[in-house]
Amino acid sequence: MEETWTEQRAMGMGLHISCLPGEQGIGSFDENAYAFIDFLSAAGIKFWQVCPLAPTSYGDSPYQGTSAFALNPYFIDLKALAINPGNSMGDEIHRRRVFFGEIYNFFQNLLPEIPKIFPKSEQKKLQHFCENTPWLRPYSLFSALKKHFGGGSWMAWPGAFRRYEKIATAKLPESVLVDAKGHEILQYIAHNQWGKLKQYAHKNGVKIIGDIPIYPGLDSADVWSEPQNFKLDRQLNPLHVAGVPPDYFTENGQLWGNPLYDWDFLGKNEYDWWQRRIRRNRELFDVLRLDHFRGFDRFWSIPPNAPTAKEGKWEKGPGETLFRCFKGIPFIAEDLGELDESARNLMQKLDFPGMKVLQFAFSNDPKNIYLPHRHHPHSVLYLGTHDNDTLIGWYGGLSDSVKDQIRRYFGIGDHEISWKFLTEIYRSPCFLGIICVQDLLKLGSEGRFNAPGTSCGNWQWRMTPEQFLELKEMAPQLKIHALLYGR
């Protein structure tokens, strides 16, 4: 009998596309992405985990994208269009950080030029792509109108523009139509470039893990074009919004502000929107990580004008009925935080592997479920996720008593922390281990990618060419570890 993907021990690496080195001011689907795959293959690493590839907006978070279906055009290798983003994008400071405001302005100015420079030889293929991509027109019009109305939320747009179904009868400015065509072309190019990169990964024995945020952003093409899928009033304002309740870590809970699904409506329509979403993500990725998995069992519903998440209440999610539509798809359930018995039972029924995070293991509590000796093989072990500080930054901020627990647990000194934690990921009974590039490079908190609850400085870290060279030199030792521990 053929093994399932969870029965094959493997190693993975976390690095978002935006973090790759290059000369565009942000990582892209260029030769550096191919070189990264070459490194993974040489190191015996079989999975590459990325954050959502969605177009970003205010806050720059890929988890609050403007579409659950589109790709971020910032990732396009602009050499394919013979476009030079400018010398400033390749200077030292832009090689270390992503400046989203500059990139946004560059692409907004580029939009009307795209249809003029797009090769005529590709027109038939573009037409075929447009005719066979149902989400493309809503996304392209949404993005063009957003520019037309100064970047404001669709909820502040005038009159008929707030309702996608009325756009057909609305008189759209020529500039909007031109920009919408530019967005269609950019999606066509991004789709082709990512497809080729994914094929190259497969050819070299590497599969891609992608992230699916449970909710789209309120200011997204998804909510604007299909409001019936969400709990909105007649004026299209959210009746309730998403978040999580207060817990040990957050006194007021987390108020995300995303609109909640109308699960009753979706269920009556055989979860059509979710089926389309999963199909699209299966085109993009080999394995899908379900963000905030507990929300599919029960979700926290917060009044739209509440100042914090304290005032919410639990409501029942779709549970097992939703996932009956997705037999045989490899999922990872993000089950971090406090799960009640109902959510744990749902994971067991669906047989989805959950997550363990090594940074969460050390709290001077011998019953901590994240301690290595308590790990279950049917789990994915992370040293830290995109939301964690780097290993070095995290360790430096620990209390003396927790540091002492770590030293005694592993029988090591402070100078051995990085390599010991890496080795622990490899030797773990968990079938899949994932480590972030920043931890391999032994970076401090300057390498942190995202700090939840903060609004500035996130999603900007990039790997420099010098760091990439340093990473490549580690491939032989990582390959030895993969062979030693059967990964």
C-alpha cells in the first residue's frame, strides 16, 4: 500500500516570497527563487512553506489580502516585461527591507502602461486565461476602482459602485477600464511565472505548502463581489466581526474585524465559494495549512462596534460538513492556542495533522504539550512560525529560570542553543519539521518577520545576497542531518 504524505518523514523550510533577495525591492519569481529551490534540493529539504500569495493592502499583511484567489503582482519578475523598477530598488537599504509604499506607487503608475507593452503574441493566451478565470473580472474591477477612489475601502465608494452586480450598468471611466485590463495582464503573468516555478520545484523534489487565512479581509474583492456569503446588513455593513476571546496571552482578546461567513447560506449552496477557493489554492500549492482551524468548529462573533474582543460570543461553525467536499486533500490544521474538546474531536475525525512549536515548549511546566518528549508523529513541528521572534531573539528575552530549564532539558550551554534546536527538529518523531531561514542564519530580533498586535515594521524583512550565500553553504551539513534522521 502506498504511504500517505503524513507517513513520510521530511523537512521543510519557511520563507515568504517577499523575503527573497533581488533587485526589485521585494522578492519575486525570478532567478533567486529558482536558486532557493536549488538550495532546498541540495539540502535534502522537501517542503517550502510560504505565507499567502494574496495581493496586499493597508498594513501589508498577506493574511489581510484583497483577494482570496489572486496573486500579488509585486512578485512578478519584471524582466519578463522588460521593465526596470529603478536603480533605487536595488540599493543597500532596499536589499534588507521591503518598502511597500514605494512598491505600491510604482505599480499604480505602471498599470495604464501594461496593456501597451504586453506582447501581441500573447494576446490569445491572455484571452483564454480571462475567459476561464471567473474570479479575475471582479478582482480586476475592484482593484481598478480602488485606485480610482483614492485607495479607500469599497464601503466608502459612492452609489452603485458599492455593489458589483450593478457595475454592468454603471458608466465606468476609461481609466478604470484600462487599469482593470492592466490587472488582468498582471494576473496572467503572475499565474504563469508561479506555475513554472512550482513545476521547477517538483522537478527538484520540492513541494510547496501554502497558507489559507480562514477569513478574507472586509476590504476585499471577495466581500465586495459576493456579499451574500457573509453576515452583512442591507447596507453591506458587517453584522458581526471575527476575532478571538481573551486568553492567557491577551487580556482583551484579538479584534480582527473580518466579516463572518453566513455558514447557513454557504451550506445551502454546497459551500460553493469554499470549493472554488480550495480548488484555486490546490492549483497554487501542494499542501494547504488552514489558519485558525478552531474557527471551523466554533467561531468568536463580536459586535461590529465593540472596542475589544471581550464582548463576543461563541457560535457554531460548519464543522465536518464543510470538509466532506475536500476528500483526499493534504491539509495541516493550525491548532495553536486553546482548543476545546469539540475542536480536538473535529481534528481527530478529519485526521488532519496539527502543529507543535518548539518555542512554546519551555515554561517550567512538565505537562507542557509542546515539550519534545510529548510530541506525536502525526504533527508538524516548527521551531517558530512567521509570527514568532527568531530563536536567538526569543531566547535572549527569556527569564533566567526558563533559560535554565532549556539548558538542563538539553544538557547544553548557551552557545549551543541554535544548533541544538535545529537538531531537535530533525530528530523529532513528528513526520514533518519546519524551520525558518532566519533561524538557520542565527539572526536576532532584527530578522523577525511579524509581531502580532503591532502595526509597524512587519512583513518587511529580506534576505540579503550575502546571507543567501551563507545559507547555500549550509546545504551539505543539512543534507547529512536529513540522512541521519531519515528525513
